[in-house]
Amino acid sequence: MIASSAATKPPISRYVQSDACVRLPYAYTGQSGVLGWSGLLPTMVITDPEFQWLRHWVREQLGIHLSEQKRELVVGRLQALLREQGFASFHAYCHALQQDTSGHALNELVNRITTNYTYFYREPAHFEFLWREVFPPLTRILRQQNNRDLRLWSAGCSTGEEAYLLAMLQMDYLGAEYPQWRAGVLATDISQPVLEWAKAGIYSAEHLERLPDGLRRKYFQPQPDCQTFRVHPSVRDQVVFRRLNLMNPRFPFRKPFQVIFCRNVMIYFDEATRRGLLSRLHQCLEPGGYLFIGHAESLGRQRDDFEYILPAVYRRR
Ligand SMILES: C[S@@+](CC[C@H](N)C(=O)[O-])C[C@H]1O[C@@H](n2cnc3c(N)ncnc32)[C@H](O)[C@@H]1O
């Protein structure tokens, strides 16, 4: 599924500081797009060279592989952006993308083409495994070491459901002991609008549908509109949301994580991009630390740096 429409998102600040742009090793030299006509609005037509350049650019910047089959969908979404921003053609837009050094253009593009679909308790076996098989030995070992540092990362967190659930589980698992731990969850995404949504922590009943009742009652406050629910401040305080492009060659963490959730993000990457990201995730995991990926994803063949544990669950060797 492609990103939900911007109209359903809460208001956002459009321009934010972004990661530095990666420059492509070649220049955009496409031909000018032609104006077609569909219904009442002029349709901007993308030429083959323009689409190929855009594909390459998106892959370099975001790791996202836009297949030929996605062409119509992507062009449809970008047309709205071009109109809003006053570009007369894809030719002009591609030039502007290439010239932009502020990262704003990349931000705008990301918001149109990324897939942000998620909900609370997606792929529940992962959370059950975390509770049953990861937390008990991990917290026992940390206690033995007199270490109270529990580090979880939700990479590609979208609108925050996964990250908040991880925080709730941590809090429930540690119970009264929780305040004595340096716990909490780091949640990152490339898209600023989804991060703003996540920070607000307000969700419709539909987003919470699959969450066990106990968690819903304990950690959500019904809002005055009677249709939405807000994550309790005690949980919101435990999640730090940051913008991070997983394509960055290095990640800015001082300490490795014991658990990384990077689910349903790599599915849009090609094999080489996936391999590079997995190596960087490996470096950010403690030896013996767990990596959770989406059930539709795989680590690929010949990876002896991760041990397979369960479908979509791996352990750093
Ligand atoms: C489908 S959502 C996954 C949400 C959640 N992890 C889950 O499994 O339900 C994928 C998220 O990955 C983010 N994403 C895509 N490319 C990215 C990149 N290069 N760096 C960081 N985040 C990226 C998107 O913005 C989107 O919010």
C-alpha cells in the first residue's frame, strides 16, 4: 500500500532540517515533458529519460526501488506536488530536485512516495516473542551486570504504533522497577509528516483494533471527539522520535541496541540496498542482539553474521 493521503494527516511544518543530500554522480539531462489533458486539469507527462532519472535518484537518496509498474502511480502522486509547487513540467521538477541542496525537495518527494501503512500489534508473534523469549534473559543478564540500560530502536517507525507498543511492553514487563532502568525507545523515519503524527500520538479506533484490550485500556486516553485515542503521556515520554534516512552511510549512535525492529521498510529496497542496510544494522546491534524484520522480507542468502531464530527474527552473531 502506498502512503495514506496527506489530507488525513494532522497539520505539519512543511520544511524541516534534513539529512544532507547524496549527490548523484551524473547530471539530469532529460528532455522537457509535454502537457497532456485529462478532464479539467492539464496532465504533466513524464518522458522515459525523466522517469529513469527520477528512479535512479529515488534509489540513491531513499533506497526505494520504483519499478516500471509503479510508474503511473508515482507520476499520479507527483503531479499533485508539481502543481502545488508551480512546476510546469517534470523536466523542470527534476532539475529543481538535482539543484536543491537544502533537502526540502527530498522531504517533499519522500512524503509523496513512501508507504506509511502500519497499525498497533502488526505481526503480533514478534511482540509475543519479545515478551517471552527476549525480555526475560536480557533483563536477567543486565541485572547480573548491574546494568540498567535497555536500548530498543524502531527503524522506519512510520506513525509510531510499533514504537509506542514497544514502550508499553517494556513498561509492563519491568513494572514497578521501570523507573530504575534507562529504558525507552528510539523511533526514526525519513518522513517528517509521519514523525509529527507519531509525536502527537493520537489514533483512530481503527488503528487500535488489534491491540489487546488490557493495553488499550491502560495506555490510551479517549479524546473529547469520542472518536480518537491518545497514547498516555507516561508512554509518550518514553519514545524519542527522530528523522533518520536509513540510506545514510553511518548511523549516529554512541551505543549499540539490544533490539532493532526494522519491519516493512526493506521491502521497497533492491537487493544491494538491502544488503548495505543490513550491514549497518548489524553494526548497531549488540552481539546476541535481536533484529526483527517484516514477515514479507528476508535477509537474503549467505548471511552468516545473523542467526535465524524464527520467521523474520534474527540474532546478531
Ligand atoms: C510501511 S512503514 C513500516 C512501519 C512499521 N515499521 C511497520 O512494520 O508497520 C515503512 C516506513 O519506512 C520509512 N522509510 C522508507 N524509506 C526510508 C529510508 N530510506 N529511511 C528511513 N525510513 C524510510 C517510510 O517513511 C515508512 O514510514
